[in-house]
Amino acid sequence: MKIAIPTNDRLTLAERSGRASEFAIINIDSNGKQSINYIENEHEKTHHSGENKHEHNQDDRHSHEDLVALLSGIDIILGNKFGPHFSRDFHIAGIKMKITKTKIIEDAVKEILNT
């Protein structure tokens, strides 16, 4: 299983998935062994920071296709909150999303493994 979790500090889940500085990618093999690596969120840099910073409204056609491509191959993305545009693009790509109230990455992984 391959799980993606948005984070800004490598310990906790980021409040906004699309605006996280990076994603923790947790790989869990068939024996339950876990490994973790981190992927920088280029979407945050190109869409939400500096001169490119913008907010979205309901009519905005903002796309997260770059994030979908970046996270291709994952089985599920866990987050505390997914915006409507983020949810739309990941749903279209067939990537499962699960909202959790858990704030700690390690606890979120345990939660998904116990469901």
C-alpha cells in the first residue's frame, strides 16, 4: 500500500492539502514493513506563493492535475481537509481520499491500517 500525506513539518498533517510544502509517501509492503520518503509540492510554489499567490472562488477552474501526476501510483491520500478543486481532480483520477481528524502522521498511518 502506498499512502500520501500532506505535511509542512514531516510530523503533522498540513491543514490544507494542496498548499502543503511536501507530501510524505509511506510505502507499506506485504509484511507490514514501512518506509517513508518526501516529495516536494511544486504546486504550492507555482500556484500559492510569491507573485503567483491567488485564492479560489467557486467558479475558478483551478486544476491540481500537476499534483495528481506527482502523486501517481499512490493508493490513498489522507488529509484533514480537501478543497473542492483538489477533491474533484483526485476523484477524476481515481485516487482515493480519506479525511482524518488525526494531526500526527504516524497516528494517521495507524488509523488507515486499522480500517
